[in-house]
Amino acid sequence: MAKDDFDVIVFKILSYLYNCLKNGVKVEVCNLREILKVDIPDSYWDYIIRELYYSGYVEGVILFKYISTLDEGVKIQDNFKIKPEGIYFLQENSRMAKAKKFLRDAKEWLPWI
């Protein structure tokens, strides 16, 4: 597993969103990638956010098509948050447990983990 693996990034996003929800803290959408320490291409980031939205794990995402390429773009809104399905996935999925262990073992601690 690597720090830019899909499961690791999904774990970081969902953990952050769940922590914000539990503590009544507003999600800082404008610098979300910096907070999560995620340095990946925009297309990969968009793919991950899109999949979280399609899976029903998050809300507050707008999907749109680029006219020039017909690719699907992603816009994260200020009301970006985890849904109950996302909480369950975060807590019960074995891949999320592996991602959490990887981050702890790699000493990539995040304050909300």
C-alpha cells in the first residue's frame, strides 16, 4: 500500500469528514487536499470524489461535463459531508482498516485518526 493508493485517500477523506461531523466543525472545502496531505493529479482526485459520491458515501458534490472533451468534472460544495453509508463503510470495511493501519505504521498520523 502507498500513500497515494485509492483506499488510503478514501480513508483520509471519510475520516476527516466524519471527524468534522462529530465535532460540529465546518469542512474546509477550499483547502481540503492540503489538510489531508494529498498530492495527486486533479484527474485522480476528481475520480475519487466522484466514486465516493456515486457510492453514496458523501454529499455536496456537483458533477458536470466538459463540452470540449465530454469528461466529467467534479465541484465540491460548501455542504460537503459524509453520509451514514460513508460512516458505516469507514468503520466496517476491511480495506479501510488496512488503510488506517498503513497510515499508522507509516507514521502519517492525521489528528483526527
